Amino acid sequence: MAGPVQSIERAAAILRLLAGGPRRLGLGEVAASLGLAKGTAHGILRTLQHVDFVEQDAATGKYQLGAALLHLGTSYLDVNELRSRSLNWADALAARSGEAVRLGTPLEGSVLVVHHVFRPDDTFQTLDVGSLLPLHASSLGKVLLAYGTATIETAGETELEAYTRHTLVDREQLTRALAEVREVGWAAEIQEMSMGEAGLAAPIRGHGGLVVGAIGLSGAVERICDSQGRPRPNLITLIREASRAISRDLGATRW
């Protein structure tokens, strides 16, 4: 079995050193602290700087952790805290609504399902954790789009992908729909991603009131909607109550 790669070990040691200090460090300080030649330390720092894991202050020449690395760490913590804070509320929502519940966060132009509670019955179901859903055709995605947590790549006037004949593919129509989501505080998908299926979702807010994810329920359209095709008010109430409860646990003071 191959041994550890020395350059990666040294890069990791530099990142730990920068993460553990209260201030920026100069090249000499980094090299001395880790017992490295200045040339070696400088080469590693330049590589880390190239991938935005390290930043160099223009005035002092000293180094600190870069935005890309901080974003990676924050994303990991946010998703895991979001999931852990949501477990009990998601279970309760599934039990009270009788429908499947999913928790979603943005990932590279899609919705990443980070938690999934099965519908509380004996039907066969598959776990969706790790699945990617379209932003424009899912209630979870519409919430993330409406509050600016996720964005769709713009490619001129190209229409969005149609999953069914009900999918919102026109960007102007989608923009109007997202404005309505912000106005009412929840989103719906009615046979837009899959025929015969419908879903509702509401935003989850973290510190400062920023939307960090969404919680949604989904099931057969006749259970989610009334005979007129409108989402059932009791399910809207349940999803909004769950989203507010999770938001409170995450430290949000408004929702």
C-alpha cells in the first residue's frame, strides 16, 4: 500500500496552522513553525493560494485561510446542523401529514436531498438522500430560488427542461411564480416533476433570517390537493409550522 503524500501532508499542516492562529502569518513564521525550508513553504502556499484555499494580504504579504476553504467548511457544518436540527420535526411532519418528507439544500444548480422520512405506511419506498432535484420543477427548489439561496444558470433565452407538460419552462412565468412564493411563504409543485405527484415546501432560516434550506412534503396529487387542484390548507399549515420550528432551533428570529 502506498504511503502518505508528503506535499499533501505539508499543505494540510499549513492549513491547520493558519486555522489555529488568531492572526495572519508571514512566510518565515509558517516555515519556522513547521520546520520547512522557506522555498518549500512558499511553493505550497502559492499552490494553496492558486486554488483559493489561502489568501495573501497585499499590504503585509502575510497569509490567512481563503474564501474557498471557509466556504467548504461552512457548507459542511450548515448541512449537518440543518439535518440534525430537523430530524424530530421532519418525523413529526411525516406522522401528522401522512406523507413523505424531504429536506433540501442547494448544490451546483440543483436541490440536494439531505434528509428523507418515508411516508408512514407499508408501501414500498426508496431512500432519496443524496438525490438531486431540479430547482424549477420541485417545491423545494422553488423555495431556494425564491429567496436567493440558489440560482439557475442563465443561458440566453433558452427554456428550462420540461419534465411534464405542467413544468414551468418559461423564465418569465417562473419569475412570477417565485414572487408569489415570497409573498405567501411557501411553494407548490403540482405534477410539474412527475405526473400524479404533488408537493409543498417552506423555507428554513438560520441566523440573521437567511434561508439556508427548505423542508417539503410530497405524495399523490389527490392527497396533496383538493378536487379543484389547490393545495390543501391543512398541509400548508403543517409545512409552515415545521419550517418555523426548525428555523427557531437554528437561531432565526424572524421567518
